[in-house]
Amino acid sequence: MGQVSPLPPPREGVPIDAPPAASPGPSPVRTIVATRCALCGAHLEEGTQRFTVISPRSAERVLTVCGACRKAVLSEGYRPAG
């Protein structure tokens, strides 16, 4: 049989059915503004046009690419995403 440890003693002044203390809330989400082209490795800074394409090779994987790579891969079987 498993071992069972005893419950901690109740806190003084807090009713048993009191709701738990409020959590501080979720952390803010930070967006990543700079990324790289998945094909040529060029930096895609904020404001740079970036495209998403679906790879025909790796189980429908979505890639973020630069404009030059997008033009090249659309004729090779990649599809625009969305």
C-alpha cells in the first residue's frame, strides 16, 4: 500500500471554504519583431515584408520567408499559407 502524509494544519483566521488568494495574473506576451528567412537566412526586421509558405517536403510545415525566396519557391511546389 502507498504511504500517505498528513494534511497541513489549517491556517489561523482563514475559513476552510475561503477561495484561494488571487493570482497576480498572466505575464504580458512579448512579440518577436525580428526573425530570419527559413530558406536563405536573411534578417527580416520589423517592417520588412515577410511571407508564409507551406512546404511540400516536411509534412505541410509552414515557413516564414523573404520576398525573393517566396518568388523562387512558389514555382517549386510550395504554396502560400493563408
